[in-house]
Amino acid sequence: MSDKLKKQAFQAEIQQVLDIVIHSLYTDKEIFVRELISNSSDALEKLRFLQASGTSVHQADVDLKITLETDEKAKTLTIRDTGIGMTQEELEQNLGTIAHSDSKGFLDRFKEAKKEDASLIGQFGVGFYSVFMVADKICVYTRSYREDTPGYLWESSGMQGYEISEAENLDRGTKIVVHLKDDQKEFSEEGTIEQIIKRYSNFVPFPVESNGKTINTVKAIWAKSKNDIKEEEYGEFYRYIGHDSEDPFYHLHFSSDVPLAIQSLLYVPSKNFELLGMAKSESEVNLYCRKVLIESRAEHLFPDWLRFLKGVVDSEDLPLNISRESMQDSTLIAKINKVLTSRFIKFLGEQAKKDPEKFDKFFEEYGRFIKEGITTDYAHRDALSKLLRYESSGLDKGNRTFLQEYVERMSSDQKEIYYLTSPNREAAESNPYFEGFKAKKIEVLFLYDPWDEFVMEHLREFDGKTLVAAEKATIDLDDQERESEQKSLDTKEGEELTGWIKSTLGDRVQKVRISKRLVDSPAVVLDSDAHMTSTMRKMMKAMKKGEGDAAEDEAKVDLEINPSHPIIRELNQTRVTNDALASKVTEQILDSCLISAGLMGDPRVMLNRMNDLILNVLKK
């Protein structure tokens, strides 16, 4: 070792940065390991480019790799690379001048040479100073790739500045010895360093060794061409990053250069754990910049309704702040979100056409998320609506249809898409609200999930056709369509009976009228609120359970009666001969309709009345 060549104080700006870095910039001190590995990777990438371009380099036969060594006794961590190294001038520029780096200029040259696979990760500069969070002293040994250039030692204990001297017998590259503070000695432990490498630098494109053992054995397959990846490799990679023993349901390998440089590999797990009753899941998509982890389980990469996705997103366009821990430009993340979300929705549409049966299974698992997207994500609402799948009266049980397919089957004079919310197919087909559509042979979508009611309310229309709940639709059946052999009440009888029923029921109903939609049922109730269906009313009532007076939440309904049904015709006669009995029957008809619509409140009054009616029957 020669005499000291230069002793230099840091720039005033660097002293300020050091203070910020040490005391407040980084939330996790382990980040310094990532920064050093990233800088080493840059140095190796630069050397690889020089060799590929025919430049003569010192020790050309030395393998390109990064090695780390821990020494708990000495409380040191050493990181070494066989990269481009530095001259004395470069040491002063890169480590003595704030945020100085030639990485940007080198990348420009790389692109000019049309080497678009450049993967320069970081910069010497502020990231390097993160070491002072944990170090009392740092020694940087380095020798440039240039032939016949000496090696140098750069030493610093922090705020006091640095010293540079010549160093003998150095190989090409850079070695950094971190002398740890007493309270940071955990970073001299082999297990701790291995965990940090696996978390942040597992996909660095050069071998990373720790105490002689290669740590980064998993390859960043998202950066490879799809043509070079086998299907089983996608599964292996998913099991690694997804911590899942089962194969994924879908995977999307997507790359884009415009408007942003993005490489991504996204997976849909085989099971929706929220559907199994587990807590709300969190996104498991990790954000990388040139294969270095920036944020695990990154927020805002996708809208919340896509939280079931797992995978990686890598963008070299990310402008990072000086810590690399958070994105400086939130609008850029919003752009990435838009690009990735749109592409994933497009992917689902492609899968639906490619294999409808498999997509049906996906929709059974993850349909709730699609519906959540429609109700919360206005920007993608129309695109998501094309993925909805429902059973329909026009198809056999178990078969589902897209809304677009429904529209294509509509007659030219049909202007609306009709839907009916019901717990299952059997209940839907026997529902009074369906009778008129069945008679007219108009297709109705059957919605079995209570969420669907809100989906339709938010969607409003599809392909220019208004979405209308069956109970709110105007359906007028003529005598032929009713196909009833029963004699119907005439107009006068109907008016008199509806008036009597309204008088009998009082405030329990808003209006009573003759129905033009019923075929087999004696009566039906309709919510008097034009924007409220019985299903929505029932859900709102459930949500308000225990809050205030239950009577305040009771539905305000209209009652429609079927003038040709035997019960209604017999009621019309009985009201003349036995008003008391007819009144009880009328109350029972209303309660039966409320039960059918799911709007019945306290059933005890109804049960007492039913017992009286049974007794009346038995006495006859």
C-alpha cells in the first residue's frame, strides 16, 4: 500500500444527504444490501457490454459475478464484483460528488448501439450512501477494466470525508468492506444476508454468492421471450413466487414498449380464498425495476378488485426517488395501472372465447371480483360488463350466456334486457314476476347472486339496451297469451274488488290494481319505488337490522291481482257474503306475496290468521 494520495472532505451537499440518509430516508436499513448489489450488477452489465463490443478488458477470462462474505467476529460485510471497476477520477466523481453517475450516459450509448436489452439497475451516488446507516467505516477497493491502470482504496467514516490511496494486487472490479456499527452486527450474519438477497435481489442477472453459496437460483422468466419458456416453467415460477402448491388457473405474460416499458407475469390462483370465507385478500404482485425489487405487494399497480392476482411487474421507466423505496411520480404508477388492467381484462375476454367452459369455472371462483369492478371502477365498467355470465330462461339449466349473446338473440322490437334476481333456477322459473315473460316467450337473465342487483344498477345499460328488472318491466298479456280457461272478472267487478281490497288493507299497500302480467299466480307485490326492487329492499332491510324502528323499513308496495285466478274470483264473491272471512283471506294473500318477494316482516300475526282460516275450512 502506498502513501495516501488524497484526503478530501465531502461536498456540503453530500454531508446534508448523509444526514438525511442516516436518520430519516430509509425505513428499512437492510435496503443498503440491495443498493450495493444493484451497483455491482450495473458494473457487471457495463463490462459485459464492453466485451460484446470488442473492447479489450483487463482479466477478460474472469467470470462475471457478485460475492458477499460475512464475518461475525470482525462485524463486517464484504461485497465484491468482477465488473468495470473505477479509476481514481471515477472514484471521486462517483463516491465524492452527490448523485454523480455515468450510468445514464452509458445507457444512452447502449441504446445508440441498439442493445435494447440493457439492464442497468442503479447508480453510484445516493444509494451507496445508504451504507452509512449501518457502518462506522467503509472501505472500497477497486481496479478499472482498463489495462495498466492501478488499483485504489477509498475509505470513509462518514461525515468527516474520505481518503483515496493506491492499492496493490487488486483484481478487476470492486470490493466494498462494510465495518458495521455495534448495534447493526446482524448484517454480519450469514442467514440475515441470504434472506435479504432472496427478497430484493433474487433475480439479478448475474450469480450472487453468499459465503460461497449461490443464492439467486431462480431466473426472472418474465424478462424472457414467451417462445423460450415452457409451460411447466410458468408453473414452477408461480409456485415459487405465489407460495402455492397448486398450479395457477390462468397466467398472462405481457410485455409493452408503448406507452411504457413494462414486463409482467401475472397469475390467477386456482382458488379464491375470499370465497372460502377468509379475510379480504391483499395484492401479491411485486414491483421490480430491472429485476430489482422495489416494492413487495405493491399498492396501486392494480385496482382493488384485482387483488386476487399474483406475480411480478417490471418497468425500467420508473423514476425512483433517491431511496428507490417509493415512486416519485404517482401519475406514472397510474399509467402502469391503466395499461395492465386493460390488458388483463382483454386477456380474460380472450380466454372466454378460447375456452368458455374453463372461463365459466373462473367466473364461479372470481365473478364477485368482476362485479366489484363494475360497481367501483368506472373507467373499466363497460369492458368488464362483457365478461358477465348468467343463466337465462332461453338456455338449458347450467348453461350461461354473455350479455352480448343475449342481445344478439333479442327480437328486433325488444329494446330492453330483462333480468330476475332469484336464489336458484327453480325459484326463478316459478316466480310470479317471470310469468308474463314466459307467456310472451321473452328471454330473462336469471341472477342468483344478491350482488348482481347492484351490478345492474351501476351498469344501467349494455350495448345501448337498458337493463330492467323483471318486476319493474311493463308486461301486458292479452287473453290468448294468458291461455286461461278460467272466466275473468269483468272491468266493473275488477274495479269494485280492487277498491274493496285497498280499503281492507289500508296503509299496508299503496295501490291495488288488476295485473296484466300474471298467469298462474293469484297476486303479486311490486315495490312502489320505481327505482327499488324487492331484492334491493330485502338487502337494505338486512343491512339495517337492529337499527331503529323496523316498521320504518317496511316496504311500501303495490298489489296486483290476477282477475282470472280462482282464488281472486272466489274472493270477489266471498266479500259480499262473508266480509270478515274475505278480509282475512285478503290479508293472507298480501302476506303470501310479501313472503314470495322476501319482504315479510314479523310472521307471527300471519300465522295466527292462517290458523283461523284453517279452522274456517275444517268447520265446513
